[in-house]
Amino acid sequence: MTSPVPPAASYSPRVMIDELYAYIDTAHEILEQGDYIALTDLNDWVQELCQCVMQLPVEEAKMYVEELQQLMESLDDLKAVMEQHKSVLNEQMGGLEQSKKAAKAYQKSHHMGSDEKPE
């Protein structure tokens, strides 16, 4: 499991938004390579960005509203891709479990047949 490098804290909202987009892009690349990712602390980074924007003067903060909405859409897209990967993983795990059960059943039946003595 891989984790993208988290965005740095305490930058301007512009830098934080750009770094979050880079983080999301990296996460998509990792998923496309077939790896699974952990997005630990992503919620904290987004909250920090929102708090940073809320501390700005109202007129300046308004400049970021549309970008924050687009960022949320990008995060929703990432979430959907991750859920799809999780679904595939669950299917693979289910198939593996069925294979294990079949192998045990075969092994059990094979051993039962070998216990019989030829006449």
C-alpha cells in the first residue's frame, strides 16, 4: 500500500490548493498502477485549507469558493475510484476464498479415496 506525499501545511490557500491537486493526481496514478493507497490525514489537510480560507478577508475568501467546490468534486472522483478498487479487491478476495474451499474439498475427497485398500 502506498501513500502520496501530503501537501505541506501553512502555505497560502493558492499553494495549498495546487498541492492538494498534485496529491490527488498522484493518488490517481498510484491507483492506475494497480496499487492501493492510504489517504491518512487527507481530511485534516482539507480542513486546514478551509480554515486558512475562512481566515481571509471576505472578498479575498470569495475568490476561492469555486476552486474549493472543484477540489471537492475532484476528491469525490478519487473516492469513487477508490471504492471501485475496493469492490474489485473484495471480489478477488471472494474468489480466493472460493478457491481455498474448493481445494480443501478436493484434498479431503482425495484423502478419503486413498484410505481405501485395494481388493
